[in-house]
Amino acid sequence: MKKYSNKKAIIIGYGGMGKRYEVALKKLGIKIQYICDKKDIKSKQFFFVKDYKELLDKNVDLVCIVTDTETRKKILFDFLKNSKVKNFIIEKPLANSLKETYQIKKYVKKYKKKVLVNTFRSMSENFYKIKKIFKKHNEEIKSIYINSPSAGIGNMGSVFFDLCNYFLGDQVKKIYGILDKTNTPNPRGKKYKDPGCKGFLEYKENKRVFFDLSEDTAMPYRFIIKSRNIEFFVEEINNIYYYHIRDGKMLKKPNYFYLFKPKKIYVKSKEKFSPALQTTHTIRNIFNKNYKSNLGDAISVMEIIFGIKASSLNNKIIKLPLEKKYYKLNFKFA
């Protein structure tokens, strides 16, 4: 706590996401000096304003921008250009189009500020531990399966595709995707559109991802991460982590030999699932002396998301990097 007790922060956008940041900042001992939101907030703990422009001249250590995707870009640009604040955390998905995505990249580079996107799972001890288990057994991850309910290509798709890149350690080559046309109402408002999707991603060296974020299922999301001899199951919401392993004499058997019962090993999670508390990883990272921006990772995720839309619209496999004709494709993300 003492490490961050001299830090001050601003939260812009206090709805459900903003409250998570309040918990995370307080856990780290960072003082929330201002909160900005369109709705009135009564609190003796911090100052409240309705217009973020009133905060452009404030001397704080961190600005957390957690409004909807469309307004985040404008707010970030105003702070990068007109504020002396050096550190920013913004929510995902990064933008509503690839054109906007590359505008953000250009502005961050131009004004030389530190910007992190809060896809915190790739900073989580739980997922780092999984990676270590594969490494310990000298196993190379080859495929990932994602099953998720109607969580949105932008909302949870951003998280899932970031994790796929994290585990496979490479860029996507080809995409085949189909957008769900169920048109389920977005819980954050009628103006937002964030459809489900299904399909596959092809990486180099025959690495691949199969994903199903369709809108006709409702069970908590689940990952299966596979190498030749390990199959790792992740049920994050329930804090359940375990893997099957093919070892001993079985290692000498060919891949098609499946008539055996692999060992099942449970792995104790390093931390219980909590989006609010896990946001602390992102906050710590931006103040870390070895800080490394994940903006490039977030841009790669946006390429995947709009690659899926391009594939769905054209009913064909799409190669990455995306052609510029697809840069204007957009979603009305929350």
C-alpha cells in the first residue's frame, strides 16, 4: 500500500466499470481525487464533476477512462494533447473501427504518454502459471478452444483473443468468422451493438484457435488449451484450473493412440476471480519501472475482431494484416 500512497488518480465514467476501478485503486492505496460522470454522485471521499474538460489541468498521476468506446477515444485525445498527465488506463475494446484504432496509436506515439489497455488477464498470475506448466513439460501449445455465451465480440472477444495471442505467442495469419445475427439486445443500451460470433484463427506453424461466442448458449465461458500431451481446462469464473497429461510410456505412443486414461491434475489458482481486484495488475504495471505498453497487443486484437467481420460479410477466409478497404468497418461497442 505504501508504495502507491503518494499517487493520485481520476476516474472518468463511473457506471459499473468505474466502480471496479474505485475498488482497485483503493486496494492499492491510490487516492481517487476526482470522478467524472454524467450522473450525480454524492461522496465525501472525492470531488465530482460532470464535464471531463474541467479535469484537463489537474495534477494527478493516473487517468482511468472507462466510458463507452466511442467517447473514450475523444477523451483520451483531449488528455494526451492538453494535459500534463503521463499515465492512462483505458478499457477495451480499443475502438469502434480499425481506422480509429490506428488514430489512437498515432496520438499516443505523438504525445509520448504511457497508455495501457485493461485486458488484465494476460497480466494475471493464474495465466502466467498455466504457461509455466506447459514450459515445465517442454510442451508447445498448439490449439485453443473457447466456449462462451452471448458476451459480445468486443466485450469478451477482446479478452479471449488477447489471451490466445498471449499463449500462442504469435500473430494470426488467417481468419474465418461468422457473426451471430440473433440481435440480442445489449444490456448497456439499445444504441450499442456487440454481436456474438464463431469461427477459427490460424497462426503460424499450424497453431489454431476455435471459438464459439454464439448467442444461443448461456453457460459460463471456458477455455481448453492443448499441446501434444497436455490438455488444460480453465473455468475462470468458478476458479477451477486442471489439466490432463499424457506421460510415462504414453509419450512413446503415436498421436492417434487414445485408449488410455490420462492423469488429471488440479492446479490451485494464485488469485480468485474478480475483475475489480485483477484490474490492480494493470494499475501496478503502469507504475512499474519495467513498464511495457500493451497497445500493440490491443491493436492485434482489433485486427482479429474486424477480420472476423470482414470474413462474415464476404463469406470467405481473410488474411491478416487486413487490407485498408476494411479499415472503415465498424461496430457500435458499449
